[in-house]
Amino acid sequence: ISVFDLLLNLPNYLFRLFLNVINPEALREFSADSLFIVESVSQILYFAQFSLNAFYLICIIYEAPKHAKPRRIE
């Protein structure tokens, strides 16, 4: 699950790193629409990580114990 979390967070971190490292003049060469799309996709993946964690917790960790059939005492 940790590997999936890292993979889903990676695009967002790379996008933020790109925005901090790139020259402001070079940033103007990119269209605002393309930057918006890349940012949106990276944000969707970032927040999908929380859904994956919730699914993991519900299905694997917090799964209700299976109740055995009651035994009849004779």
C-alpha cells in the first residue's frame, strides 16, 4: 500500500518541483490550460491515495470478524 501511495503522490510532487525549479520566463511558454490540466490530474491522483487508503482500511484492516455458527449443546 505504501508503494501505491508513493506512486499516486509522485506526479503532484514532480509538478510542484517543476514549478519551483523552472525559470519564470520559460514557464510563460507553457499555456495556462496545459498547466491546469497537469495540475488537475496530479491533484486527482494525490487525493485518490486517500480513497485507496480508506478502501484498504475498510476491506482489510477493519473487516468484521466472521462469526462462527453457534453450537448446540446436547
